[in-house]
Amino acid sequence: MIDENGQLDLFGQMDLFGAPAPDIAPAPPIRKSKCSANGLVHFKYNSRLKRSIRCKANFLFGHPEVLLPSYMEAPEFADARELAAEWAEHAIRRKTQKNKAIIKDLVTRFWEAVDQVLVDKGKAPLESTGRLPPINPRGRYFNLNQVLEAINHTYFDEQLKCRITWSNRVGGLSFHSLRKDPITGEEFHLISISRGYDAANCPLYAVAGVVYHECLHIVIPVEEKNGRRVVHGRIFRQRERQYIYYDEWIRWHKEVLPKNIRAMHRHKDL
Ligand SMILES: [Zn+2]
């Protein structure tokens, strides 16, 4: 899970492990929910939409209007809305090969940004709420069950009870969520790891690092501080640094993972 200090970078990904923000943050710019930051694209909301957005061209050469699900009116979706506005500006233009690629990329980044907000709020990403997602721990390069077993043995005295899967979405997110088995009714923790880690260029210490990070979310509860949810508090960061390859993993996470995720969007083999 990613804390609210995370920054959106060029790839629409959050900076998972960026330095904590200073206590006195500059006042955020006021973002309105009715139109994009440049004032050109108008937003409308519809409570029947859940996981779809629409755009409508206005007049002959006018800027588009975007129809969004109602929950996206909340301020934390401001960055996602900007991506939707950008998407709409391209979607109403001629569908050249280049424009089609841009549209596709913006749609992916938009839903990633939306999922990121939901994960930060402690909710599972939209696609996987409700029913149980398929659990696929065996990737092309790593069997996550084996990685989890090693981490559980080394850092948690084999006391950790959870399941693990490669994420079912093409995206940059690794996260943890609480699920319920539809048959037994039993609750369990599920760790989902970004497919960007299932790559030939990913060392074992990196995938083990992200598994360790997500395991910590199971044992270290979210703190409430001045009404804010702190998911990566001081205790979390201390425990995180106990991972023996912490520095190497962070470097890989920051330098290589974003490239892998971009390649995934272009449907390249990792
Ligand atoms: Zn986290």
C-alpha cells in the first residue's frame, strides 16, 4: 500500500517508497471537481457508472465533456481526473495510429491512478472487489509461494498467515487486502504483487523485498494521526529497513520497475 505522500510520476505510478513529506507541506492548489486544471474540459458525474468513463465532443471545435462515476468527484481523484481530461482531448480527435496509442496509454494510466487512490484508502482496486480474484502465485520467473515461504521463515518466524498472487491487472501496483473465501466464509489476507516483478531482469532480492513490504502491512496496522491514515509510519519504515537487501531492492524498484511496467503496456515480454 502506498501512503498519501506518494507522487504521481510520468508513468502514472506512485513513488512507493519516496522520502516522507516534511511536516509543513505547501498548501495544495485548489482543484475543482467540475473542470480540468486548465479549465478546458468539463466533468459530469453519474452514480450508475462504476468502472467506465465517457466523453462527448462539444459543438464543432469545442473541448470535450467527460462523464465520470460519482465517487470520482472526491478531491483525492484530482490527478486521475486530469488524466481523464487529457484522454478526452485525444479521444475526440482523428484516430491516427499515434493518437490511438496515446489514448490507450492514457486510459491505462487513468485506471491505475484510480486504483491507487482506492488502495490508499484501504480498499481493494475496483476490478477485484466483491468476488474472489484468481490466485496465481506461479509466474513465469518466480513462484511467489516460495518467495513468501522464505520471507515468512526468515522474518516472521513462520507465523504469518496469508495467500499471495501475481496481480491480475497490467499495472504497477503491489498491495495487500483482506478477502473472504466465498465457500468457507473464512477471511484471509491476500498479497498481490505487480507483474513488473515477474521479469528476467528482476533479481530474487527485489521480488523478495516487495513481498516483505506487503507482509509488513499485515503485521503493522495503519496508524491514525490527526485524522489521517498513515500506512507507512515510523515503525513501518524501521521494520522495512531490517530487510537485508533493502537498499538494493529500493534501487531496483525505482530504476527498473517503471521501465518494466512501461514495457508491459506495450505488450513486450519481460
Ligand atoms: Zn506499502
